[in-house]
Amino acid sequence: MSKSTEQYSLPLPPFRPSPESARRIMRTQLAVLTLPALAAAILFGLGALKLILTAALTAMLIELIVGRIKRENIPGNITHSVMMGVLLAFTLPGECPWYIAMTGSAVAVLMGKRCFGGLGRYRWHPALVGRLVVQLLFNEQIAASVTPLQALCNWGDLRFVGSVPQLGIYLYDKLPSLQQCQWSAVPGGLGESCRVLLILIGLYFIYRGYLHWQLPLMFIVSTYAAAAFFPIIVEQPGLPDRLIYFPLLAESLSIGFTYINYHLFTGGLILTACIMTADMTSRPLTVRGQIYFAIGAGLLTVAVRLYCPAVLSAYLTPISAYIALFVMNTLVRIFRI
Amino acid sequence: MGLITYSKLDHDFDGGIYLSPLGEVPPLDRIESVTSLPQPSVQSDWRPIPPAEIAGNETQKLAVLHAIEQAGLLVPDTREPLAELLQKLQRQNIRMVVANATPIEPSLNTPLAILHCMGEQVFAGLAILRNWLGADRAVMAYPHHFTIDRGIADKWRVRCLPVSDKYPQARPTSILRTLRKQRHLSRFRRPERSAVVFDMQLLRQVERLILTASGPTERIVTVSGDGVARPSHFIAPVGLPLKQLLERASIYDDAQCVIDGSSLAGVAVDPDKTIIGPVSQSFTVIRYLSRPAAQPCIRCGWCIDDCPAGINPVRLLRLYEKSKYELAVRNGLHKCVECGICSYICPSHLPIMNAIRMMKSKE
């Protein structure tokens, strides 16, 4: 053996084992996601668990098949795909048919992940890709129940006394209470329901270093600010003028803040801010980029909820936070943030 | 399966990491001579110069510089002759000279051993260089958990400052940044312009040279790691085969790798063909070496978070793969201190630091 060959045969640094591996990150994230799955089983019944398992097994099966065809064995890849399946199921309502979960999961892995080269190379969060496609294909089956968010954004039903919308009647009488939205089963996605648990998981991800604290915090803060300051625009049937209301000023402050809190504790906002953003590949690399990303996503979430055109409203309003994250995923690679 | 259990890595919120000791940590007071060699003098008619006489005395300064030049003292980090560095620094307005006693890694605590057993020599060496450069202050930066003899420090008018021992505090740039954070250095001036950091072993060599006319014929070398049964500090003559030192440290038969330097950024060496050189300081022996194969980057961003130089290491890796060296220079290639945190922390096991080293060597 020549000297140069000998030198090259010596190992290269680092000589310590890595503290974390991609496989371990994926396993830990998946293990933690079993908690919202259990919560969904308790709150929505065993049907929810079946739906989650269907999505997870479909994702695993497809990943195994594609991996076998491409003859690659990347540690953590299958776990990641299973996690995407579980996350997709979290965004679906409890009464959703099994084939929708299966289709969404297959689309997430094949279109969202594998089409772009697999783990580490995809552009958009695969679970969101799956959810978007499912929303477009099976809108009627998914939108069978009216979620608090849909009810809240359906301003056409508001009756008017003078020029003041009766926000309070809607918030206090027609919607589930805020406490219910935080803890228990309300219409909406399986994994979105127990928001306190999602926040705890987000804190755990921050502790483990999978998530910078700035990202979920700025996401929630920007949503809160947007909900507080973005005006509500109501089309008046038969009249050319629109009515514009500022939520904090239209009625009393208590009603205004209740309205803003509904924006936080309904829909997929907390799931998106605390769990979906923990996917490393589709978010910006740097902390600064992640702050811009979170602010943009927060503002877009409220914008989609309030200003979505009527034609698209049925499709996009229930998944406003996911759409916002999806759009910001696109901007990550465009602006290289 | 290793789920959820937290790793040994302790993240620090202001950047940087703390490393756990790799194997046993050598005791501070165990410095022994492997073989004794006669110590040649630099000049036969050499008269020791007290440090106090150097300040402002051009004749004495010239004599000291000449002695250092003749002895061929080298700066360990850059391997630059100390005499050349001093001449360069003379043109700058150096305000502070710093001795950095923070170890490279917990188990490679050579600077602490030197401070513990030969503190007087180090403080005297620091005082000599302070007076030679005409600096206002001399500072000993030491890990906050270490007990330092302040009596000797006061005698040589050296201020002792406790610092954190997070990796890579042993690097000159890191310690200067820490002193700047602690407001011992101006925030409005680049720290390299007003302060200079000296290695502990170099200070001891300066003291031995100027006060006892002994040349740099010996090195204090630490052998540690989980591949030796008796990790120790040794006073070893320059030129000694490394193998002898490893045998004295009771190297295990199944040890897989010997590293010159730290376990994160050191270079693997062949112990049969290596000798103790003029800048050798520490060797880590690894018993079980396991490094999984690299896989695609998952864009976790940890290399950016923990980079002490504040650059984007994974971008430099991409530029290396595309052979875009000029762009790499513009992206801070030369700011990299080669600490190896990026490669160590990477969950995809990407050889980021090696790519940076390769690019630097091609420049």
C-alpha cells in the first residue's frame, strides 16, 4: 500500500458518534404523535384510530414498495413516511371514509415526497400535499360537518340590527365554548382537537431542538395580530356596498377578544404551528428565515379565512392554516430563506 | 430503540455545545517524564532577563526577540514562528495579552495541567510577552470550575477571568468573542486588533527560554480517550515515537484509532509513524469507532445554529460538491475555525468539515 493510499484509508473526523441521527429524530417525532392519536381515539371513538392506522399503513406500504423498486435504504425514511400518513389523518374529520385517508396518504408519499426525490429533497410538506389533493377531490365527503371555523367565517348568515353585526350571538350561542375547543372533541380534524396536548408536544419539540421556539410563537402571534386587525368584510345581499367591521371595535372588547381566540383555538392552526412546522425539510434553514416564514403563514391563515373568494371558500376555508403553510413552503425555495 | 431519551449533547442557547468527556479525564497533578534528555541552551553566555526590564527597553526587547527566533518557537494553531508574529503585533496597538487555559475537550485538559503544575512559569511567560508588546493588561482565561492560585497571578500582575468551557472555547477566536461578550474588550473594535491569545505551552516555553535559557526540546502531551487504560499527561522530549507514549498510557490492544487533537476536529495518525513534534499537545485514542454512512441532508439547520463562526456550513458543502470555490470564499469559507461541530452534530452524518478543509487546501 502506497503512503498516499494509507493516508486516505485513515478515518476522517468527527470521531465521536453523532448525538442525534435522522432515524432517531423521525422515531421520536412519530412516538410523540401517538399521543394526539390516542386523544383522537378517546374523543372521536375507535373509528378515528382506524382511520389513522389506515393512513399510516398505506404510507408505510407505499414507501416500502418504492424503496424496494429504487433499491435504496435510507435510515428513517419509512418512519418519516408513516409520520406523514399519521399527520394527514390528523387533518381529516372523524367521519371521513377510509378510502379518503388511504388516497391522501398515497398522494402524500408519492406526489409530496417521492416525486421530488424523497427525504430531504421535497419542497412542500407531504402531508399538506395529500390534504390539499384530498380536499379538491373529496370536498363534499370531508365537508359534511360544519366546523366552528366554517361557522365563524360564514358571515352571510349574520343578521344585522342597525349596522352592528351580532357577533356575540354567534360566539356565545351558536359555537362550542372556547374551553371545548381547547380540550375536547369539536367538529374538525382528528388531531386538531386536543390543542393543549399539541402545545405540550410543541414544547417538547422545542426542548429536543427539533423546533426553534420563534417559529410556533411567531406563527401564533401573527395570526392573533391579524385576527385582531384584519377587518371583516360582509357582502350585503342586494346592495352594492360592502360592510366593513373591525372586530375589536365593532362591539365590546370582550366579544372582540373572544372572536380572536376562536381564530386560535379552531381549525388547524395549533396543529400546523406546533407539529407541522417540526418537519425540517420544508421549512427555512435559519432562525431569521423561520421568523419570516411564520409571520407570513400567520397572516395568510387569517387572510384565507376572511377574504377567500366565495367560489374557493368551501375548499380552502377549512384548511386555511394548511394552505398558508403550503404557500410559505413554496416561498422558502424561491427566496432561499 | 433509544426513543425519547435525551442525548449526551447539551445545547447552549447562545450557541456552542458542551462535550461529555471521552473516556477518563487525566488527573491534573500527574505530569511525569518519559525520558530525560539534556536540555541545550540557546546561547552559552545567556543572561536571564527579568520581565520587568523588558518594558520600554529596546535593547532587551531585541535580545528577547533574537532568542525566540533562534530557538524557533512556533505558534501551535498556525505553526507560524513566534518571532514573526511578535514583529507583526508590534505594529498593532495591542492592549491585552490573553492566556487561554480552557481545554480543547474535557478529557484533553493539558492547559489546566500546565496551569496546575507549572502556573508560575505560565504567568511569567505571559508577563514577558505583555511587557514586550507594551500591552496594558494580561489576562488568564480559565474554566470557571477550576481553582486558580491568585497569589501567583497577583505577583505577575495578571488578571484571572473565569469563562465557560463550552466547545470550542480553546480556539483563540472563541475566547476573544467570550471576552468581548463579558465586556473586557471593546465592542466597537475587532477583538483581533486589540488583543492576542497565546497558548499555555508556548508561554511556558517563553519563560523557560528567557529566564532559564532552555530550548523548546520538550512538550507536555496528554494521552486520553476510551482507548487507553491510564490516561495521563507526559513531559515528552520532541522526537519521541508516539508509540512509546501510548504504551506508557496502557493503550488497549483493540483500540481502533489514534487522533492528533480533539475527537471532533483532530486528524487520525498512524502511531507507528508519528513522533512528538514541536507543536504536539494531545492525542485521543478511540476504542470503538462508529460513523454511519452519509445520507441526504434533512435541512435541520443545526450546523448553522451551532456554528461558532456564524456561517452556513451546509451551503459550503453544497458549493464544494459543485466546485464553486470562489462563491465559497464569499460565503465565509475563511471564517471557519474548523472546530468540527457541524460534522459532529449533523443527523445525516455529512462530512461538512472535511469538505471545508478540502476547499481551503485547494485555495
